[in-house]
Amino acid sequence: MATTRTVSIELSEDEVLVLFEWLHRINGSRDTAFEDQAEQRAAWDLEAALESASPALFERLRGQAACGTRARQGLQ
């Protein structure tokens, strides 16, 4: 059985957000042309890894988005 080796990279919070949003758009688009199913799986896995690696960052963003939505709807 082949052993899968892992690679670690360091990203700033801004880089995480930009990469996550890009992957989210790609993964959610029916127009993305993956050449192989492995490419699609890697994109899904990377998107999930980014979100789970920095849950506090994404919780802050969700809170900010909710505040913005409430403010636009006159609910604050």
C-alpha cells in the first residue's frame, strides 16, 4: 500500500480567504472543466481543509456577514 506524504504551507489570513473564495467559486460552478476527477477531489479537499484549519477566522466572517445583513435589513 502506498504511503501518502503530507505537505504543509503557511498562508496569511488574507491569503486563506482569497484562496477559499476562489475554490468555493470553482467548486460551485458547473462550468469548471476538471480534466480528471482527482482534480475536482483535490479542490474540494483543499477548500474543506482551509475552512477547518482556521475555524475562528470563518466564524468571525460569518458574524460580520450576519451583522452586515442585519444592518442592511434595518434589524440592528
